Amino acid sequence: ATNAGGLNVIRYGMARANVLGLEAVLADGTVISSMNRMLKNNSGYDLKQLFIGTEGTLGVVTRVVLALQEQPGSVSTALVAIEEGRHLATFLKHMDRALGGTLTAFEAMWQDYYRVNTAGLGRDPPLGRDHAYYVVVEGQGADPAADDARFTAAVEAALESGLIVDAVLPKSDAERERIWAIREHFQPDPGLRPFFSYDVSLPLRDILVYVEEVRGRLQLEWSTARLLVVGHFGDGNLHFIVSPGAAGSGDRAAMHAASDRCVYQPLQRHGGAISAEHGIGLEKKAWLPISRNAQEIELMQLLKRTLDPRNILNPGKVIDV
């Protein structure tokens, strides 16, 4: 219902890429059974898309047919450090090309996020905390020996060319889990409260400029503001943790100011999305016009009125009717 993504979207796609068919119940009780089991079916409208990513506002999904993937036979992982922002996209292209279609994850962390999330480790982090950017990169394949050798060679080539300045390749599952924990398990320190989280996406070429614009706007709004940046860089999805600091006046007012003036307004000129994978719900509804034009919103409202004329399915979520 939210078309969720995650760490492996660049390899496997969003939720809608992995759903072949589904069954849903409409507002009037009608059961729409579209339990397709084929990879290719171009027979009329793809009705399942009316329900995937619509947050339960058009129907209640009761059954699904999923397209499953073979369990990979190998997993190769590295945590690398990068000093220049322009090298993030170049390193992504380098690893994608070198791994021959087996690149699965490319997760970037800006320095502030890495510092906060390694502060509570109780021991030194895998890489020092003074680099500008960090990336967890991972490939999954079918031949452990060959895949690992190719992955290691790709990382070494990036080191030799200066794309990255340091790297750690885990030698056990425990070491791999420790690396992923830095990316995944956010541990805010008391100085970050209150904080607000965001889930945006935009073209790769605009990410660095946009992040600095958001940072600048936050500093103008509150001198004590902090911005932590992490995200699925490989598919253009960033997660922000924004804290106004001690200067923030009231959580609700501060959150609105951060959302409106600092995060969403500058996103519009880049043609970005206010929600990459978490949905709109109630909180982001006011900013939907930043990512969807008037005609798109009008068509969404028409679909809602047609399928749910009494507005009983998740009323008030996503759009107003």
C-alpha cells in the first residue's frame, strides 16, 4: 500500500516491481480479483497499480502474488570513505560497471550521520570519522569465489584511481552486520532532540547541490540547526534527520518551518519527490503540489471519488476530495 523500497531497490526495484497480481476489496464490498501469475500480461489496464502505493485509499488488499528471486549464493560488502562529493556518482557507476549487474546496494552517509551513529559503538569505528562521505556498497551473485574476487578488484581499482580514500571489507558475517548497523540503526544523541525525519528523492546530478541548499536554509532558520544525511544514493533517495536545536520554538512550529521553507521548497526546482518510499499520509499532504501537478492531483481525486464515493477508505490521507 505504500510501494515501499529499501536497501536493494537498485537491484530488485520497489514493491510494485515485485507484485504480479493481487486481490482487493473496494469501498462497496466488491472483490477485484486480479491474481495474475505471469511476468508479461498486457491485456488491458494493469489494475493492481490502482492499489499499490495508494495507501489504502482506493481499496483494501487481501491477497497478493509476488515475483520471488533466487537466493544469492554470494554477498560481497565494503564500507568506503570518499572525500569529494562529485566522486559519489562516479564510484556508483564504477561499481555498477565492474560488478556486471550484481550491484545490490549503494548506501551513502554524510559525515555528520556517520559520526552520530558510530559514537555509541563502544569501540573505534571501521573507518575514521573525519571523511566527508561514507558508502556501504554491496554485490550479490551466484559464484562466491569469483564474485568476491571481482568485487575486491573493483574496490582496489577505485582506491588506486582516487575515487575513494579508504575501505574496509568485512571478513565475516559479524563484521558485515557491524558495518550495516552503522547505516541502519540510527542512535540520536540528546542534542538532536527534537528531530524530524524526511524521505525525499531527486535526480542524482542534483543531490549535492540540494543537500547544501537545505543545510544553508536550516542555518538561516536556526543557528543551532543540525542536518544528518543518509540514503539510498543508488536510486536517488535521501533521508534527512533535521534538528532545530535549542533555538527551535515548539516542535510543531519548528517542524512546519523545516518542512516548508528548508526541505520541500528547494526540492521543487529540482523536480524532486516529497516522498520517495514512505508515502504521503496526513503529514505531507499540504506539500503534494510540489511533486504532482494540478492535472495529476485532479485525476487522483477523480479516482478516489469514483472508487470510494463515501470517502470511507483511509479518509483524509494523501489527497482531499
